[in-house]
Amino acid sequence: MFSPEGPSLRELTVQALSSVEHGYDLLAPKFDHTPFRTPDSVLDAVARALARMGPFDAGLDLCCGTGAGADVLTRVCRSSVTGVDFSAGMLEVARGQGAGDRSARVRVDWVRADARALPFGPAFDLVVSFGAFGHFLPGELPGLFGQVRRVLRPGGRFAFPIVAPPRPGTLAHGMLLGFDLAMRVRNAVWRPPFVMYYRAFRLADVRRELERAGFAVELLALPEFGHRRDGSPRVRMVVGRPTGER
């Protein structure tokens, strides 16, 4: 699962016994060599889909990590891109990655902040996020989505990819179930907690919470990943548009 440049078992253990923030501070230098980073194939597919919707002016990468999503935004935004994350370690790596170098016309800024209390007004035309929602408890999603709606300008969009869950009985489903159980046991016996519950981020629940937060929701299939046997897309892009707008 990990390349030779990735973290050792000892490093992962130390990370898993830390808080989410400190754990990612520790993991940051090797994060891009782990399966936790969103694959380039997904990033590129989202960039192509957004390019068909745009262009946009100012973009925000929510929970930006080492900046892969910010790099996507530099392809579809004309003026500025902002990455926000609460891990100082991840932001330090992101600053050194050179997101936006391919397009000098786009200003890229990095801000350390909690996504549940964004320090911005309505300043963005597009907000994206990649692979971060498992770090929020289901009860936190309404507030998180409300923050996103608050920082969007009129006509803005909130977009992120979501992968179809593995089918029960498959190896992938068993691994996901085992990981979820391990995290719950860990958090029951160890403090501080490390929130990473990806099974809890289900499309039906996400759509409902987005609508409650004031978004009209559109689901766009990413054709690069094909369909499952029942005809449903393997990967979708969820697009939220603040209600009351055309």
C-alpha cells in the first residue's frame, strides 16, 4: 500500500496515537507517498469536469493537505486560489510543492484554520475538497457545509468527488469495515481521539445535509471510471449550488 518513500509502521503507529492535527503534522513530509492522498486520476477527472463548468475567479481548497486540490484549482480559476488546513505540517509541505507554478497568473495563498470556523467572508466562486470528510463526525457536517455556503459568492459552487462504496462481501468492503472498527476501538480506549470514519460519509446522508445547509445538489458521473454492474457510476462529483440562485 505504501511506496518505499512512505511512512514506516512505527511512524504510522505514532501518528495513529496522536490527535488528527498532530498526526497529520507528523505524516505531512511523507503524505504524498501514501494511499491517503487522492489519486491523480481522480484529481484530473474533477479538473476536467470543473473546466466544463467554469471558468471561476477565486477558489478555495477546503482541508487542502499538501495542496493537490489547490493544484486542480489553478487549472480552473483565473485570479486566486486559497488552501486552508488546520495542520501546520501539511501547509508547510504545500507551500513547498509549487501549486500554481504552471500558471503564474493565479495567486496561491495558504491559511491555517479550522474548516468548521472559516476566517473568510463570501470571497470564493468555487470550493473543493478531496478526501477530508472522513475526519468529521456526521453531526459536524451541517455546520461544515454551512461554513462553505457562507464563504461562497453568489453563483458559487461547492464540488467534491465521492466514490461508490464497495459491495458487502467483497475484500474491499471487509477492509473498510475492519478499518472503521479498529478506529472505533482505538478511540474508545485512547485519547485524544483520531476521527477517520469513511464509512459514515454516505452519499444519501451527504446529499440530505447539503440540502439542509441551503444547497441544491447535482450529481455528475465521472465517466473516466466507468460504471458498476448495476449501471451506477463508480465515481461521482457532487456539486452544490446555494439555493435561491439561478
